[in-house]
Amino acid sequence: MYNSGKIITGLIIFVGLVTLPFWYSIGKANIKPDPSLNTPVINQMKVKHCIESKQFMIDNHMELLNEWRNAVVRDNKTIYVSTTGQYFTMSLEDTCFHCHSNEKQFCNQCHSYVNIQPYCWECHVKPAEEIANGH
Amino acid sequence: MAKVNLGGVEIEVDEDGFIVDPNVWNEKVAQALASTEDVPNMSEEHWKVVKYLRDYYQKYNIAPMIRKMCKDTQVDLKHMYELFPTGPAKGACKIAGLPKPTGCV
Amino acid sequence: MTDELKQDDLVKINYKPPKKDWMDTPVNFRHGTYIYPARAKNLKYLDLPNPREWSPTDEDWKLPENWKDIILNGMKERLDKYRSFKVFMDICVRCGACADKCHFFIGGGDPKNMPVLRAELIRSIYKGNFTAAGKILGRLNGARGLTKDVIKEWFYYFYQCTECRRCSVFCPYGIDTAEITMMGRELLTLLGCNVNWVLEPAANCYRTGNHLGIQPHALKDMFEMLLDDIEDRTGVKIEPTFNRKGAEILFVTPSADYFADPGIYTCMGYLMLFHELGLDYTWSTYASEGGNFGLFTSHEMIKRLNAKIYAEAKRLGVKWIIGGECGHMWRVIHQYMDTMNGPADFLEAPVSPITGTKFENAKSTKMVHITEFTADLIKNNKLKLDPSRNDKLRITFHDSCNPARAMGILEEPRYIIKNVCNNFFEMPENTAREQTFCCGGGAGLGTDEMMEIRMRGGMPRANAVQYVHDKHGVNRLTCMCAIDRATLTTLMEYWVPDVKVTGVHELVANALVMKGEKERIVDIRGEPLKEKKGEDDV
Amino acid sequence: MKLLLAFVIVLVLSAVPYIGIKYAGMSYEFGVIVPYAAVAVFILGFVYRIVKWAKSPVPFRIPTTCGQEKSLPWIKQNKLDNPSGTSGVVGRMALEVLFFRSLFRNTKTELKDGPKLAYGSSGWLWLAAIAFHWSFLIILIRHFRLFSQPVPYLINLLENVDGFLQIGIPTLYITDILLLAAVLYLFIRRIAIPQVRYISLVSDYFPLLLIFGIGLTGVLMRYFYRVNVIGVKELVMGLIALKPAVPADIGSLFFIHLFLISTLFAYFPFSKLMHMGGVFLSPTRNLANNNRMVRHINPWNYPVHVHTYAEYEDEFRDKMKSVGLPVEKE
């Protein structure tokens, strides 16, 4: 007794599952994220610079925000001193969104690409979309 | 298989000392086998049992059930073990030149 | 037999494996741990290869010149024929869950008696010769070359496995060491490396129809004796028939049941039961063996020996078959017979003539286990039973390996026992039902020269009996297997001397109230039904 | 010795992509060719192995029964441990494959003075095995977020459940911890239990260490030494769209991770890891115990020499007649 029918069915299911990503991607446009800095505030900046270096922000913004939250909420500290010695108010809404007022074009670009759902908005209000005109 | 001297004759025996060919058996051989089974002297009772076994084997090509052996020789099992300390199946059958029984026994 | 074995020595078990790798540890043939080789005459009678005089302790085993090719070709053939063998060779992850499930490992501590390592003995050769990874990586991947020492090791350890399948219950992939041992033994058979305790019964069975070599006239004589005893104890005269054409049912049981103590009492139980029912049945002298030592030799030998049952059923024109209490016999009948020697389309689906019950679960093979048959009788109130006749017995039940793990016949014997006696006690959970422990002497190991291994391997079983003996005063160990009845008797004498061994239908025989019987004052063994005062060992 | 060797092999396997990326700039080789090759070997090898097994028939129906058979109607059958039909077998296999039913039975035997044998239930191996396999599966499925665009909702759900503790940033996944802990346990157990160490081969240590390496590099990437996850996804999406391109600056840790996974995939079909497929083909588990109800066919069943009744009677006729047994020929 060989049970070849069952085995072949099993194999097809198995191969189908293993190659599922290939099938799933068929016909879907592979749009790469493109975070936009096109906001009125940023456009007005002469030197476009965040509170820390770009690479640092890419790698560590989540931890920075977490630290800020803890500092503000738990320790009542509100001033952040950057590595270059500048002072910033630790505030998502007042500091971050002051420049990055385009959540959809900025935050969500990468977050949705790699499927990250930050829980910022469980407390914070999403900023009103402000995109500079004429882009 | 090994050959041993039993009653002055070279006889082939198996690993446990049972003689391989029941036909080479005789009383001298029996005497010699008895001494290997803790039976130094073959009494009349011993001979009665051994001869019964021989007869049974010649008729049926097999050793009798132990129970039957006791019944037919009028030797109860306890006494059988006194006569043949290594047991009726092993000791008595061996002395009588019967092969060892095999199977689920 | 057991005299020179000291229990104190036996229980000093070192479970710690040696420092040296197992592949570098050669086997040591020591008296008490191996079985004598099969006699040339038995090999010849069965047309098996390489009949010769030899001994495992010899340096030269007189293997055929091309022994290596024989083994490798034999392996290839079996890998292609048995998915079980192939899959089991490949998927073991060596998790070790099986290690302390084997009674031989528990009782002896030899690491090669861990089922995983027993399989590695052959798996290492498989890897070295049949897998790319093994050929390239060699020992790193657990592969090794085939040498004569490997054959010796196989002989030693595949005849230290009772194919009880306990390990396969625990294996996450169901790897069944019995299957591997069977392959190992088949391969050894190709070289003529068999043991006499298996092959002599097989040759006898081939010739005379039963393991013990009982010829038809001797069989008849033995039954006379049993029938006299029954009449003596019950006053009922029974006249069974043999080789009778036209009977409704053929009855087949292990030959030990009508030859050896204590099986004969079980056999008397069958005789009395069938007589009382007025069953239209016959015994056969040609198919006079239920057991099948082919199972311990090769699949081909299983088929050759088993063929007699259907052939005889056909010749006699019976409708269906009942089988007696035996362990490995039922593995063969349940798992192999129909496939090998069926279809039994000349028989009818079994229906109990007494109760009208259709044995749906046996409708293809057409062979019913006697405990299924009897349990059905009791359930339908067809038997008059007086369980108090077994009152001096405090009973426990040993599930025989094959009925438990190859059939799952667990409740039927218990149901019968509970109806024919009043004092029944189960052994601990991890030692009963599908987790039951082997008697230590199954699969052709039940011979005296294996005594040390048997007493070691039987220790877990004996230990569980000891437990119920201490706790509940158990003095009788019931089983439904002829090998058990022989080997457990020795085992009990050695470990738990107060406990005697009995078959299920011996208990039935005692309890069965027969028409026209005289007052029973002795049990079927001829011993007083009631203990004399003061001798009560309860 | 075996252990050390396995360890060294995993170290070397980790060093290879590191050196290749850092010093030879072989990001295309390690980012594209190796993963493609590994997946191809995995799928083809896996299918090959299954087909190889499938080519051997199951000549006899040999289930190991672990409970009451189906017999008389009033006796309760254990349908899962002794199934008599397809549904029971499916149930038994599901319990086996999903919950490791047989391993769950595991006991530990101890010999005490007396002698007394004691059997304690021993769930640690089962627990570690369950934790390991399920964590591995969940982590694998979670990775689908890097393999799909848009990411299916189910993946979100799984991520949320796995990370429900909301510890740390990024959120700690329970399965990450479980996987590493379970592999570590399985590994230590292999060394610490003398019998298990005795049976262990290089090919037993190696996959454990390899998987530990994969888990470790994964955890390091996520929680400690960030790699450019956007770049990772771009690489992966390019691979599955069959338009491979390797973005710059992903970070060599990722390539170590990827290479170890590729090794695992390529190694899989040639190793004991095939138990994943084999467990489905195990004849002691995947067959119904309906032997006496339904005839099982052995495709290679062949005629054998038997001792016929006629031969038997010829040899014993006189003896049979002497005791009145009926004979066919006078």
C-alpha cells in the first residue's frame, strides 16, 4: 500500500505553503517606502536637521521616544539635550510633529512597509496633515 | 557440537549436555548423565522414571507432560524433584537421553 | 537455572554509559546473555541458508564468503519493501525518550539496550552505505562500516529485544524497535545466524504443526490426560473432536496450552467452556499451533507457518475460527494473517452461535479472540458462574505486550476476570495496558541459557507484581499469553515467589458451573478450593 | 569532542558571510544566490526524500495501539489512541503532530532500594519540544511581514498576541525568548543526561546550535544591533518577486542570520530534521487498527513454501489412524 494520493496531496500543500510568499507577491506592486520631508516647517529650514543624526534617528527613534515618554510622564523631566548640545522639549506633538506634520507621508511609509504598529496613537492625537503645497 | 565421554563412549552433546542422538543412549550413558545432574546413584525409582520417559519418547517422539509423567509413574511432583534435583524436564529427560523441549515452555 | 544468579548482584545496575564511544565497544558473549545458535538440521529443514555448527563465542562464525554483499543487498531489498524500515532509519532525532522504556535497559543498564541505540546498530550501517550524508561525513553522522563485529553485535542485541513495542508507545514518531529488530533478525537469517530457541520451534511447527513437535498421536494422548483431569475434578466427561470436517468453528491455540504447566489449566478451561456451550467446534492436529515463531525469524517464515490456519479451516470447511490465549500469535493473526494468507473468502463473518453477536471487528480475518468470545457470553448471561470458587486467589492481570500494543485488547480479559473472581487488583498505571512491561522472555528469548537477561528484563514486570503483592496480597498473576505463562512462572519464582501464574480461562474453568458437575472441592489444578485455616497467605 | 566540532562548524558558518560581506563585498552572493539555492535545495530535497519514502510500500498494517480496540459494542473504544477509521487516524495524527501526544506520555524510570522501580511523569522534554516547535513556527509565520506587501491582517494579529506583554521597544516577542530557552534546554539536556550524551552525534548538536545561532542573530538584530529593516524587506521583496537586488547598508548581522537560515534550509532534507515529514509517514501512527475488519493489501505478497496437509498426513498417517484421527487417504 503506497497511499500515493495522500502523499502527493500533502506534498503539494507543503510546497504551496513554503512558496506562499512567491504566490502572494504576484501582481502586487512592490512600492518601496519613501518618507517625505515635504512639510511647511521643514521646507523653511535652511539646514534640514533633526534633533540627532539621520542614521541615529532611523535606528533609534523608537527608543528615544520611549525614553522621552518615561522621562516626561514618570520623572517630570521635559528637556532633552542632544549630542550636539541643543535643547529640545521632550514632546511628540510639540517637537516631533512640529516638523514632521505629515504622519501618513512620513511615519507610515516605513511603518506600514515593515508592518510596525506603534502605539503612539493610543494616547496622542494624530497631527493634522500639513503638507507643503507645490511639491 | 562438543563430544564428551559418557559411560566410556564419545557422545555428541549440545550446549547443555543433552545428548544429540537419542539412539546412542544406554544405561551406562544414563549413569554418566545422572552424575552431571546431581543424581549420584540411580535408584530403582530413578530407573522407573527414566525408563518410562524412554518408552514414552519412543512411542511419541516427545517427552511427556510433567503432570502425565508424575501420574503414570506414581511419583508426585515433590518427590520427582527429590529424585531429580535439577527438575523433571531438565534432569530426568537428560538422563533418559531425550532432547530438550523448545517453544513456549 | 536461576540458582547461580544472585538478586543482590542483579539489582546493582549502572545506568551510566561508559566513557568509550559505543562504536568502539565490542560485544562480549557471556553465558546467560545469549542464546545458542540454531542447529544445522533446523536450518536445513526450513531451507534456510548456511546451516553449520558454530557458536557465538567462536572467533570465526563461518559466515558465507560474500556475507557483506548478502547483508547490503538484503538491506536494500528491505528498504524498498518496507516503508517502516526506511522511515525509521531516517527520522530518529535521538531524543532519548525511549531509553528508559525498555525493560532490558531498566533491568540491565547496557546502553545498547536503549531502543535508540539498538536501532543505531543497524542505522549506522544504513547511513554508511545508503545515504550520501553518511558516506561523506562518516562517523560524524553516525555512520560506520560493515564488519564481522557488527554482525556479532546484531546477533547479540537483536536477540536481546523481545519486540514488545513498549518503546514505540513513547516515541514521538512511533519508531517501533520491533520492526527494526525484525529486520535485523531477517538479515541475520540470510547468514544463517539464528538462535535455536526460535528455529527449532519454527522447524517443528513446519513439520508437525506445532512448536513442541507434538505428533498427532501424542497430541491425542495429551488431551486424554487433560480430559481425565477435568472429569476427575468436575465429574464431567468431555469428548472434543479433532480434525473434524464440517464443524462450525476451528479452534487454534498455542501448543504449550496442552503440553506445559500452567498452560494446561487454561486449556482445560477452553475444553470445559466449549463443552458447556455445546459448541460445534474442532481442534486440528495440523494447525495445532497458534504461536508463530516465524515472527521472530522473518516475514517469509511468518507466512509459511501461518498458512496452515486458513488452509486447515478451508479443508475442514469450518465457518470461522476462534483463537486461544497467546500474545505474539495475535500479533500475527491481527496484523499479518489476512494480508499474507487471505482473503479468507471461504469463511463466513463470525457470529457467536450462542448469543448471535456478530463480531464486526473480525469480519475480514474471520478469527475471534477467545476473550472477545467469552466476554460476549458473560455479557449476555450465557454462563453460570460462581466467582467465589476463585476466592482464595487474589488476582492481578498482566497485559501481554502484543495483544496490548498490537491489538488493544485490554477490557475483554478484565471483564472476564472481574466476572469470574472477586479479588482483582490492577498493577500500577505505568506498568499496565499499553504501558505494560514484557515478561522478559518474549520473541524467542524464553530459554534457560538466557536466564540472566530474562531475569533482568523481567524485573520491571516482577517489580510491579511485587507492588500489588505487598499492597493487596496478590498471589496470582493472570495473563493471556503462552510465552508469559512459561516465562512469568520462572520470573515469579525468582523475584516474587509467592505469586503463581495463570491464564484467564483457568479462572473461568474454576468459576464455570457446569451441567451435571459434581460438587467442586478442588480447583482445576486439583488443589483444594478453600485454603485450610492457618495457611491463608492473604 | 562531537559537541566542540558542531560548535566550530556553526562559528565558521557565521564567519563566512561576515567575511564575505565585509571584506569581499559579496552581498549579491550572500543576499541572493545563497538564499535562492537554499530554498531550491530545501524544496527539491524535501520532495525527493518524501518520494523516496513513498516508493516503499507499507506491506502490513502495524499500528501501535495505545488504548482499547474496537470490539464488542458495549466495550468503550479509545478512538484516538486506537483508531479504527479515518477520522480517528486524523485525530490521532493531529494530536501527534500538533501536540506531540506520544512524547507527552514520557516517564522517568527510577530504581530505588528494595529494589523498587518508580515511574514519574516527566514532562520537561515534552514542554521544551512544544515550546521550541511552536515558537519556531510562530516566528516563521511572523516573518511573513517581511515577505508580503500589504501584510495580511492575520500576521498583525499574531504579532500582537506574541507581543502582548508590550515589554520594551521594540516590543519583546514571547516566542523569541521561548525559542532560545527551549533550544538551550534541549541542548543542555543532551549534554547533561549521560545516556542522551552517549547517543548524541555531531548531527544532533549541530542543528540545535545552528537554530540557536539563527535565533540569537535574530534577537540581536531586533533588540540590540539594529540592521536596516527597510533594506531587509526590500531585499526579501525583490527575491520573492524574482527581481533580486541587494540594497546597500543592511548590516552584516543580517547576512549572518540569512546565511545560517540558508544553511538550515539546505541541510534540512539530508538530516534527521526530516522527521517533520516523516512523522506523517510513520506506519505505527498513521494507520487505523481495523486489521481484522478490512483486509490490507501487500503489493509484493508472494507465494511461499508451506508444509501442506497432504505432506503432513503422508508423514503421520499411520500414527493418526492408530488413535482414530480421521484421514483423507486411507
